[in-house]
Amino acid sequence: MKPGASLLERFNGWFAAPIEKLEELPEGDGGFLALSTALFLCERYYRTLTKTQENSNDNESFKIAAADDLVLSLEDFKIFWMVYRNGIQHQGMPRTHKDKNNVNYSWHTKAEFGGIPEFHDIDAHSREIRLNPWKFAELMVSKFRNNPAVLEDAVSHAFGEVK
């Protein structure tokens, strides 16, 4: 990265361009790393919008904002977050999850799916969360590109500057 690069140039160089490079790998092999990046960008974006970056005790506001924006119920967003974000960010792979009603949630990624999590009923006790990692990553990148002012609002997690 060149010294003095703008926030958007840094965002594009550090996040958007690497995601694009990962997509060049055969058979979608870069998908989980792209998805990992997209998930932390998702949290960064909605925490910045809700001004909760510095308040780690407020884990609800950004989820409400994300659920509303993605047109998901808050409960579905939380389950998506548990399965995809917590799984990938903690163990490198989405996880399964059983909710309080004994419904088992699993994950399924595929090129034919959309960029917003879709909940598909398998049977009365099993649901699958379907997602195209590349489309989700593209969606999260577009959030920042369409609203670059959000890059300026980060305080405790401000972008580093190359000098």
C-alpha cells in the first residue's frame, strides 16, 4: 500500500482486492477465507453504523441493524451469526447449532445460492442456512464502497496508515 493512501484505497487494497484474488482459485477453494473476511467486514460495518465498536457489552445493536438491512428476523440473523461467523472466526469452518427448540441448524454453501443467508427447512427439526460466500463477500464490500464515510467513523479499530 502506498503511503498516504485514502481510507477507500486502503479498504480496496487490504480487503476487496484480496477477496477478488481468492476467487481466482479453482473449485471455489478460497471461499472460506473470503467468507471469513466478509463476516468481520459485516461486523465492522454494522458496529460502525450503530456506534458500538468500542462497546463490547452491546452485542445486540449491530445485530438488529444487520438483520433489518439484510431483511432477516433478528432470531435468524443471530442463528446465522452463530453458525457462520462464530464457526469460521473461531475454528475456520461454519458450525452446527441446536437452538432452544431442539432445531438443528447446519450450513450449506453453493454458487447457486444468494448473498443473503436463506433458511431452508429440511424437516421439523432441521434447518439449513444456505449462502454463496462470494456473493456475501461482494455484498459486504459494496456496503463500504457505497458508504465510504463509514470508514472514517471507526475509532478504536481505525485503519492503519502506511508511512
